Amino acid sequence: EVQLVESGGGLIQPGGSLRLSCAASGFTVSSNYMSWVRQAPGKGLEWVSVIYSGGTTYYADSLKGRFTISRDNSKNTLYLQMNSLRAEDTAVYYCARITLSGQKDAFDIWGQGTMVTVSS
Amino acid sequence: SSELTQDPAVSVALGQTVRITCQGNSLRTYYASWYQQKPGQAPVLVIYGENNRPSGIPDRFSGSNSGNTASLTITGAQAEDEADYHCNSRDSSGNRWVFGGGTKLTVL
């Protein structure tokens, strides 16, 4: 079965760091574009970051270099390292696979999400 | 601009047809994809590309594109279609993605 399972969320104080994990099964993370998307409470979806199959990474401009996306091919797992966390980073964080077909790309597989709460 | 704009809320009578729109400059270059999200659940892809439905998505869901506007149409809306709908596309750079603010669909 193709699925993504996130972990690593929790309560963290402002200024702290947290690493989220996203374990994939049924497909190979390194052969796909993989992304993180977040959703603040009561708000819409916000794209966070992507890692291409070739390893190139991109981030939302709003993150200002605080987050790092990576993957461990041996574990078939995607990560999001989050540093200097702020209250506005409070959200459910989803990992998702991006399926590519010319200009018809789409986020076709989503994890269940992991909640990150930044609060003192 | 790298923004996608959606109406915050739309309602439809049971069994009727509803169109949810998404506007943005990037849609002149890239197709939109559409996601259904029910409370407490992860988003689910319902439409992508010109008008493609993933396996398992009912054929009452369809998509269209014109200029800077993408549309999701539900023909014969059902009670279970009540949800938030989010559009998405690459932004103008082609290496980042952007989501619309989401549309809350109420089925009356």
C-alpha cells in the first residue's frame, strides 16, 4: 500500500528546534518530488518546501532559511528540520508526494499530518 | 504574482451543480490541481491537469481552465461533498508551489 506516515510533532517553545519525519511505503522517496505542506489552525494550506528526485531543494520565501528539507534514502524517509520556531509556525504539517506529468503535477499522496505547537 | 485566489465560501442545494473558482497569474502557465479536505482529515486530490480524476474520485467532479482561472465543478452535489476545497499550482518561478486560500462548500 502506498502511504506516508509523519511523526515528530509536539509542543515546542519559541526559538526551539524540531525535526519532523515522514516514512514512505509502497514507493521510493528518492525517485519522486516530495514536499511539506502546513496548515495553521482554521486556515488554508501553505506550501513549505520541496526536494526534487535529484536532490535540489526549494522553500517558501516566508521561511527565511529556518527550515531544511532532506531525505534518507536507506530509510525511505523524508525530513523537515525546523529551527528558530515561532508561534506562527504552529500548524499541522503534512508530507506529500508530487506526481509529475508535464505541467500536470499534483500532490497525489498525503500523510495524516503531525501537529506542531509553538508556545511557551 | 504567486498568489491563488478563491472565494471563501460557496453553497449549493443537494443535487445541483456548483462551480468553485481559483484565479492567479501562474494559471496562465501551469495547470491547477484541486484537493478536498474534510474536518480533521488530510487533503485528497480530486482533479489535476486539464481535467484528470485520480482513481476512486466520482465523475461528478470535473475541472476546467481558461486564462488565469481554474474551475472545479461538481455536477449533482451530494451531502458527502461538503468540505473545504483547495486549489494549487506551481508559482511563476516554476520551482515553488502555492495554494489558494480554500473554499468552504456547504451542501444545503
